[in-house]
Amino acid sequence: MSANDDRDPLFRYDDPIFADERLLEITHLPGPDRIVGRDEQMQRVADALNPAIFGSEPNHLFIFGKTGTGKSLISRSVAKRVISEAKRDDVTVNYAFIDCGEQNTEASIVKTIAQLVNDPEQSGITVPDRGLGTGDYYKRLWQAVDRCTDVTIVILDEIDMLEDDEVLRKLSRAGENRRISDSSIGIIGISNKIDFPDHLSERVKSSLSRDELVFSPYDANQLVEILEKRRDAFHDGVLSGDVIPLTAALAAQEHGDARKAIDILRNAGRIAKKQNADRVTADHVRDAKEKTEADRFNELIEGSPQQAKAILYSLTILTENSTEKEFPTKIIYNQYKEVARRLGFDVLSERRVQEILQEQNFLNVIQSEREGRGRGRGAHAKHRLLENPVIVKKVLLRDSRLAPLEDDS
Ligand SMILES: Nc1ncnc2c1ncn2[C@@H]1O[C@H](COP(=O)(O)OP(=O)(O)O)[C@@H](O)[C@H]1O
Ligand SMILES: [Mg+2]
């Protein structure tokens, strides 16, 4: 302690739990020696990108699989390895990682790739944040790609969130259409939805030849191994013996999700730290699981308008107070009218409520099914909450505008 005696006592300088918490951050890219059980998938991605090492055009590739199966990790990891191998032969490979959940319009995607690839000193151009039309951003992109790289790998993560798939067609055709002449582009599209290619437009489907690859969920043993390789995020001896197996088992309950496993482990550490405990225990893990699920759900809905939250709340209390799991629009609407009145919200029409229920469906919060076929679509649809109602309710009540409902919970 003596060496630190002159430090400001307002702050803490030693972390009793974590040795290096960054190892558990979702954006952290672990080295190849910390990656478990993905040799085959890594090889397939490497095969697709291999031509890039010699400055040739890579094969386009689509990757599918549920959340937390390592899709983003393996794509980024292999792309980085391609870049460093190519460098040894003086071939310049660049990669642009785009999260289509955040950038989902054609213009913003093209702009972002151009900005990531462009080196103004080399290209003599800039890519301004605003002020250009989509067509002009494309022009800058082609210039940047041609002048700064031999090969550009574009990773489009959560590609099903794309507003318009035209960008796929333009990127994949750039060489053929002589938009670029001295370089080439390879696309890796990543999606949680296995049927994603069915939703592509015919134009894209026919122009984009590609390989496809599926990532299956991990089993509990693989999750244990993944977590073991991040154990050094914690100080020696801080994790009780049952922490990693329990975390893996909880994360494997729905589908073997490495993101959930790592998030639970990190939250367990944080909870222990907050309680001034000197070890992380199974109880911390159980609390962490609930927190992790609530945080994840919160991410899904926090941006939703208050009316959507009121509708979701209505479905939640119906689910809680009934043995039924599925409810027709009409029933939800009746419940919603009461909720909206209590909150002092305007009461929306049944039709509008139906529309909002369907938008929520898109967010994987609710599953909606039509009853029968054809006839009277909306009104006869049934809706089911996909999350634990206790957690949903808790998260919804975090919104102060819904707080008046707290009395009955
Ligand atoms: N095979 C693996 N080995 C080590 N860590 C992994 C593995 N698969 C996933 N992870 C980790 O789990 C988290 C989620 O992985 P990610 O690639 O984002 O999944 P996805 O993109 O499929 O949702 C990340 O922190 C990642 O580092
Ligand atoms: Mg991902």
C-alpha cells in the first residue's frame, strides 16, 4: 500500500475481482488460442477469403446461426489473419465490419465502408459524414477501394436488418461493371435467420453467387472451455469451483450461446464486486443470469415508443394471469385500453394496435400467428410473448412513463 499513499483516496486502485475485465467485453477480439471448437467453420471462412492473400477476388459467403455461436468472432478473426498474411506479400487487404442493425440504409452503409477503407493521403479524396447523395458516396467508395486496397472484405453483420439489398448487388458487381478496376471486393453476410436468402430480391439472388455456412449452438462442455480460456479475466482463486460449470449450464439452457455465457460470467463478477465479496459464487451467477436476460431484453425494447410498451405490458399481464400462452388481438386490445387509460395515454385504434403487435413480432419479442387462412388477417391473429413475463414486466417498469402501473405488480 505504501507506494500508493499519495494517490487520491476518492478512487479505488485495485480491483479485488477482475484482473482484466476487458477480456469479457463483447467487442474484445480474442486471439486464435482462445477460440474453441470452430476449426471447421474457420477453415471454411479461410477457404472463401483465401484468394485475397494473392490480391484476387474472394468468394462471397453467407453465415447463419443463432446468437452467440461465434459468427462475428470467426469472421473478424479470419479477416484479420488474411490481412496480415497478405501484407507479407505486399498485398493490401482491408476489411470493413458493418453492423446493419445500426447502419441499415444503402447510403449509410456505402459511406461507412468508404470511410473505413479510405486513406486520404493515398486516395486524395475525403468521405464527408454528410452532404453527399447515395450515388456520390458510391463514387467515393469505388475510388477509395481502387486507390487504397487490393482487396476489400466487407462484413455485413445482422444482414437481415438491411433496408434495401441493392447495396449487395452493387458491391458484388463492382468489378464486373468496371466500377473498380485495380481491386476487388468480397462480401461476408451474417444473419441469425437461416431463411434470410429467401427474402432477398430476385435481382440479388441471381447476381450474388456465394458459399453458405451454418454455425450450430455450442454444447455445455464447449461453453465451459470457452469460459476457461477467459478465466484470466479474474484474479487467481477468485472464481469458486462451480462458477464456470454453472454459468455454462445456464447459458446452454435455451441454445448454447457463448455471448450469454460470457455476459453472465462478467455480470457475476460485477455483482460480487459490488457486494464487496472476495470470491465469485454460484449465487452471484444466478443473480447475474437474471440481470443478463433483463439487460438483453431491455436492449430489444428500450427504443420502442411508449404505446408499444403499453401494448407489450398488456400482453405480459395476460400471460402472467392465465394458463394460456397465446392471445387474440381482441383480448390484448381490451386489456390495452385499460392500461392506456390508467397511464393517461391516448387510446389507439384496434387496427393500430394490431400493427404495433406485428412490428414487435419483427423484434423477436412477440410471436404472432394468423388463425386460419386468409380471412380477416389482423383481428384473428394470435400473439405469444417469447420472454419470461416476470423479466419483461420488470424491464418495462424501468420506463418512468409506465411507472404508474407499478402499484399492481
Ligand atoms: N468458439 C468461441 N471461442 C471463444 N469465444 C467465443 C467463441 N464463440 C463465441 N465466442 C465469444 O462469445 C461472444 C459472442 O460471439 P459472437 O461472435 O458475437 O456471436 P454471434 O455473432 O454468432 O452472435 C463473443 O464475446 C465471442 O468472443
Ligand atoms: Mg454477431
